[in-house]
Amino acid sequence: MEASSTISKFFDADTARWFDLLIEGIVILDEKQRFVYANQAYRNHVHMDDETYAKYQGKDWIAVRRAIRAQSDSISNKVFSTGRPIYNYHQRLNDGTESYSDVVPYWDRGEIVGAIIVVRDILSLRDLIQTVQEKEKYISQLNERVKGFYKTRYTFEDIIGQDYPYIKLAKKAAQTDNSVFLIGESGTGKEVVAQSIHRDSYRGGQSFVDINCASLPETLLDSELFGYVPGAFTGASKNGKIGLFELANGGTLFLDEITEMPLPLQSKLLRVLQERQIRRLGDTKNIKVDVRVIAATNQDMEKALAENRFRQDLFYRLAVIAIQLPPLRKRKKDFDHYVSYFLQPLERQYKKRFRFSKEADQLMHSYKWPGNIRELQNVLEYCCMVATSDQITPACLPYYMRQEMHVAKEREERFSARPNETLEETMRRVEQETICEMLEHYGTSTVAKKNIARALGISVATLYNKMKKLNISGA
């Protein structure tokens, strides 16, 4: 660097080293508009090697610009003549490279002793703008995702049957920060209870994040729960991804169908619950999280633990408060309340006041409802859709319900004693009809009889004896 005697008082080698760290191009001119210095970023911008740089130091700036194939201009003349800075001046090299420049005069004791030119490459600016836009888009998507998780639909007031012990226990659980394990058949309202616990807890104003553990394969479930850094695996987003534990930070994470979670992930989840920190896939640092976990399953937990499909230590960690949700068939006193509750919006939709015929009402009450509350809601929607009037008859019910009732009625008639029939005669008739039906289904071969005996839970010899005693051919 060859600075003039005046500018050298303000600009030295240490300053030049700092300028070389910048991504913007920096040019220093002296009081006679001679080229004094350019940092590495500017030299890269105009393709100036070290030999050319040394050659042009001390030369007139306009001549230097012509030599480096830049379009000649009088911008520096204007700044020196007016003493006023010029900002965002658009310039172009002959090779098409574009930039925006700021030219600022340097004053000392009322005189201009030089100027600083700051050059911003437009291509770099475009790359930066694109990066910022991508980040803004990612943040916007993240905000929308968080908003979706934040909102919960249900509270305890939405649950029919407030006097059940499990509701009272759930309300107590809401006042603690312990993990909760909800156990119940499909359709019993586990998510409703989970949301209610969250809403009634001190975390109720924070995010409620839910995921069905059976809905994703192990690798995707791992990245969904814990997130990943850019380049963590093939196909990973270049922005990385925030996991559900981070999204739920301060709030509640609901893990539905947790018994479907693979064992390796169960181990990872246990460690997170113990250490209260997670590590994104591909990362080397841990992130602290403050999350309450509510888990749920529709499986028999004793069987899942006995078959080693679910870790016992994880179960005990999650089931600090275990709540068993009863099926709909054991909540008979609430049945009519649920029917009324689900019919209200349907009556508004169809502008009818629906009522059940006596036969349809009997079928509804005698049905076992294996799909519980969810199945009841779906059946009512179906009935209202197919009903031709405001009366719901057996014909309006789904076929599988009517078929099951028909089979149940036949079974009841078969096992019921007939008039003037003794208990011994009833048992003989039932055994005879049952074995005949099994022979018709399986066949009469030796192998078929072995299968029939196995199905009936008796020995082959006992089957032959019964067939002989009941006068069934083929014994």
C-alpha cells in the first residue's frame, strides 16, 4: 500500500488488514483521486491480480477504471467537487458484472483528503436476498405449523359424564406436571382427555403438539420428533428441521399409539425424558427442552410388556399417572346424551328433528359399539344422510350393524330353551347343531375332524364319542 502523506495519517496497514476481512469491496483514494488501496473483495470483484494491483497503486482512479475494463464515470469527481457523498450508485463492468457503490469523502480540517468507496456485488446481494427470503419462508412455515399445534379444541367441559372416576383423576393430573399414560380402546376419546389435561394445566397457554406414532416409519418418526440439521441424511432439507419436542417446548407433547413406536426409538425417548434434552439428527450438541409428555395406547399394556414390545422402564416413566378410559358399552347411562350431542349439528345441517323408531332404538342400545364414541358419531352421520324422513328406522343403520344383530338374534334363539324342553334336551340340541355346522364348514375328513376338535377345545376321541351319542353320521 502506497498512501499519500495526507491520507497515511488516517489509513495504515492495520486498517487495511481489517478491510480485507469484509465481504464488501473497499477502495481508498487520496486527495488527488489517486488509487491508494483496494481490499481483497474488490480485487476479486474486478479480477485484479497482485501484480496488476501493485502496478496501478498511485495512478489516477479514472485511468485505473478504464484499465480494469470498468465503465468510466465521473462519480468520484462529483464527490470531490461537491463534498457530498453518493450512495447506491449503479455500476457495470464490461464483462457484465454489476454492483452498487457508495462514495464518501474523507475530511480533515475542512479539506477533502481522500474518499472511501464501498462496492457491493449485485450477484452476492441477490444470493443474500434469496437466502433471507428462504429463511423468512421457513420461519413463516414454522409459525404456521406452531399455530396449528398451539390450538386445542377440547376442554373437560366437552366431556359427557363428569362424575366418572377417570375424569376426576384426569382433572387432578392436570394440576401436576407428571407424565400421563392414557389407556383405552380406539374411539374412547383419548385425545379429548389429553387436550383437556393440557388446557387445564399451567402449560395451557403454550403449544399442544400431537403425533400418531403408528403413522410414520422409524426413520421419519425419529426426525419428526427430534429434528435434524442440514445435510443430516439424503433428501434432508437444506434448512434442517425443528423437531416436535422443540416445537412443544414449554407445552405438551401427545404421543398417540405409543406402543407402535420401535424399540430403538423407545430407548431414545426414555433418555430424553430422563435428561430433558434432545439432539437433532446429525448434530453434536444437545438442546434443553421443557415438555410434558402425555402418551396413549389402545393396546393391552400387560400383553405388550410381557411380549417385550414395549420397554417396562419407559412405561413406568410415562405412567406416573395411568388413566383407563372405559368403552362406550360400559357407559350405558351416557349413551342417549352422546346421541343427542352428535345429532344436534346434523339436525341443523339437514333441517330436520330426527327421531328413532322403536326397533332402531333397540338395535342402537343392544349393539356393542367396538369403535366406541367415534363409531357412534359416524353411524349417526350415516343414518341422517340415508334417512328419507325425520324417522330413523333399522333400514337406515349400516348393513354390518343389522347383520350382526341378525346373527346375535339367531344365536340367542338357538341357545334359548324351547317350550317344554328340559335343560338336558337343550344342551343336546345345541351340541348337535354346533357339531353339524362345524362339519359343514370344515368337512368330514380325518384332518377336518382334528381341526373341529381343536376349534371346540376337545380331544378327537371326545368329538367321535359325541357324534356317536348324538347320532351324527361320519363318526
